[in-house]
Amino acid sequence: MKRVGILALQGDFERHQKAVESAGGVVFLVRRAEELNGLDGLILPGGESTTMLKLLEDEKLFAPVREFCQRRPAFGTCAGAILLAQEVSNPSQASFGLIDMAVERNAYGRQIDSHVLAVHPEPEFARRTSEGDLECVFIRAPIIRRVGADVRVLASAEGAPVLVEQGPHLAATFHPELTPDLRVHQLFLKKL
């Protein structure tokens, strides 16, 4: 069984926990640096990225999490995707810089502008999981404005990538944990 850590400082880490367990992983909630030991990968959940950065600094977790993610697979959703990005705008902020992409925070607008879309993923995603649209829940979501040559786009919506991977890392600008579809979490477990 794969040992999946979920950063549990803020955000809906409990929904990620249920999704990972349903997909066949074992979950460990991470609130301190020593809780990263022995994990196969780490999920950085949604939430509010500036608050998450402050909590990471307050708990002296920024450097340990970045170092862990340099060695092991990481999966970021929404704010977690922002933390994985190489460039962040609106406004600029610190990140782990692990995926060669530029992300604009809150690009869809305020909370009231949150929405759900059915997205047809790229054939590569279906080949590694199964066929069918992804239900994508966007809540104050970022937009991926640029991806590097080594970043694979697995799904797009309204002309922008919404699910990408680079090497062992996976990032979604939506919240797959808020739907019953386990394919994105299953894909992450395959990376471990």
C-alpha cells in the first residue's frame, strides 16, 4: 500500500483523505516536518495559498515540504497547484517551483464566480485511467497561463490547462476531491 501524506494545515484535506483511501492508498496527515518521513508522496490541497504559505512558515514546514517534493511525487490542487508552480502572479508570491508553469491566482474571479465544468481529458489521461469526462469543480481557481516544454497537459477547459504533470508531479486547478470520480487520485497513486 502506498503511504500518501496530505498537508493538513488548511483546506479540505479530509475529502482528499477519503478519495485516496477509496483509491487504495493509506493516508497520513502532515502537520509537522517529521511526519514526512516514510511517505511515498504528498498532496498539497486547495485552500488559500497566501494563508497556506504563512502556515508553512509558522510551522517551519516550507523548506522540509519543498525538499520532500524534490525527492518524491507531489500532487497539488488549486492552492496546492499554485505552490507547485514555477511562477505565480496576481500577486507574485513564493512557491516550490517544481512544475514549469506560470499560474495566475484567483483568475476566474471571486468565490461567487466558482463553477463546475465537464471537461473531456486528453487521450493520454484516458489511456492511463479510463474514458469519460472529468467533472471539474473550480473554486476561486487559478489559471495556468504558461507551461514549459516538459509539462504534459492532461486536460484543458476554456482554452487553459487544468490538469498537468511534469515528471513525478501532478497539478490540478480544480478540486477532484469534491466529486466521486477517483481517476485523478488513482493517477497520482500510480506515480508513487
